[in-house]
Amino acid sequence: MTGQFGARIATGFARLVKDIHRLYLMRTCFLSFLVVSCAWSQTAPAPAPASNAQPAPTVRGPEAVAASDPNKVVAVVNGKQITAKEAFDLLKALTPEERKQREGKLPELLQQLYTQQQLADQASKLNLEQQAPWKDRLVLARDTVLAQAYVTHLRDEAAKGPAEDPKAYYDSHPDEFDQVKLSGIFVAFNPPGTPESNGAGKTEQQAQDKANDLEKKLKAGGDFSALARTDNDNAAISAKGGDLGTYNMADTQIPPVLRTAIGKLQAGQYSEPIRVNNAYLILKLDSRQKQSFAEVQSSLAEKLKAEKAQSAVKAEVDKYKIKVEDQAFFDAPGSRPLPSLQRAPGGAAK
């Protein structure tokens, strides 16, 4: 029944298409056409369009919409329509990274920036920028922005020049390109003063004793993965049999104490208990593999450029290290000076 009805609707629609040049002049017939078309669209698939043209994709993103249709109203704030160009002009002051951090929250960000602009306009009408302390703060804000601009300029200029040869760096820093796969057993303890219900329930000494006991079991032939599942105070790592993942030894986030311990291990070996934060950790080196130069060439070149740029900024900033000549100037008013350790002629301290 539904198929027959759909067929009848499709036939009627085709007939209406042929006469559409006449129907659009007649309001009543045009409304009938819409009704029939809607009914047909719910009961039968649409006929193929006469041409192969596809509808234009929807333009998305502040920059793209502002470029394609700058006068399009994209928001209303306090009764005022905000066009795409006006909205983008407010947002473009932010860096791409800052906008990405607020991804999904651009309406709230636009509201914040628009409100800030309107309040600033109200302040200008009252000439508040010429009054203390706002006048001095505006000078400070200007200096801050320009200082940031100059730092960016230094980095960009430094990045233009040649950096250290990536291959030479790779050859002279072989340990940095080791990839290590690690496993671990964490034995946690509560810091002094922490309620036992808020942690592992062990003192530091108890955790150290348990870690030492686990080390003895491992030396006696115990299975590391099995112990990592049964005696690990980190639930997520315990569920994975102690698997900590794969790391690059050049990763600066690896604490020095762990980097040193890993450097001493061969594949299959484990470390003695290492104190880390509020736990003792026994590390196992599952495997070690050196990355080839081809694998790291691109990222290494970027790293060396970034380090060169950072060195240029540091060299500039280091010029301005302060040397205090009059400590009294920097002391809080009314504060008492520290007693001098020099002795007066009579032997007493000044």
C-alpha cells in the first residue's frame, strides 16, 4: 500500500515539475506543490537531480566564514547583531594555540572579548586611561605586549639561520635516541600527616620494606608481570601487568633519577627500589631499541631550531640581570635590617 502511494506521489511530482514555471505564479498551487513534495519525500527516495552539481559545503570556522561572508550575522549580544567580520576581528588577537585551547567554547570567548571591548569603551568615554593608576598600568601593558613581540622577533630571526647539523648531533648524542619499553611496580605510602584512608595506608618505611621484599622475590625467580598485577599500588598499571609504555630517552620529562636507573639496565633486568614522590618504584627494562637517523631527522631538526631560538632569547634576557646596590630601596618600609655579622671594635656584632 505504501509503495503504491509513493508511486502515485512520484508521478504527481514529475507532472508538477513540468508545469513549475506556471505554478510558482499561483500561490494556492504553489502551496499544494510544497505539501505534495513533503509527502513524497517521506515515502519515496528523491529522483536524481538533472545535473551532477553538488550543494556547496557549509563554510565553517571564524576565519573562513568572515572571508566568504563578512556581513553575515553570527551572534547577537545585548541586542546588537555581530557580523562575521566583527567577531573575527575580536578573535584574531588571540594566537591559534589560545583559540585551540578554547575549542568548542568560542561563543563564550566571543562574549568575553566583546564585553571587555564594551567596558573599555565606557572607560575611555570617562577618560579613565588618563587617570592613576590606570594610566601607568596601560603603559605596563603596552610594554608587556611589545616585549613579547620582540621575543617572538628574536626567535623568528634565530630560526632563519642555520642550526646545528642534525646528523652531527645524532652521532654525538647516541643515548638520546634510545627507545625503551618499561614495566614497573609501585609501592605507595602516605606522606606524614596524611590520613591512612587517603592513600595506600602504608608509612614510608613500610612501603620501603615491601619494595625490598618484592626485590628479593624477583631475585629468587619471581615473575615480574605476576607481581606487578598482585602487588602494584597503581591500579591502572597493575591491570596491564606493570606495562608503563615506550619512552624516548631524550624525553625531558623523564626524571633524572629514573634516567640514571634505566641507563644501567639491560633488556630483561630490573632496578632496585627507587623513591619517586610518594612511592617506591621497581623498574624493569623490557626492551631497548635505537631509533634510526631517518626516523628522527625531521623532529630533531625542529628541536635544534627551537633550541637555537631559545638560546638567542636567553642571551638577550641575561643582559639584564640585576645587581642590587642599595638593599634599603628594596626593603619594605619600616622593616628592620638584618644584623651585621661584622664585629665592632669592641668585639660585639654590629
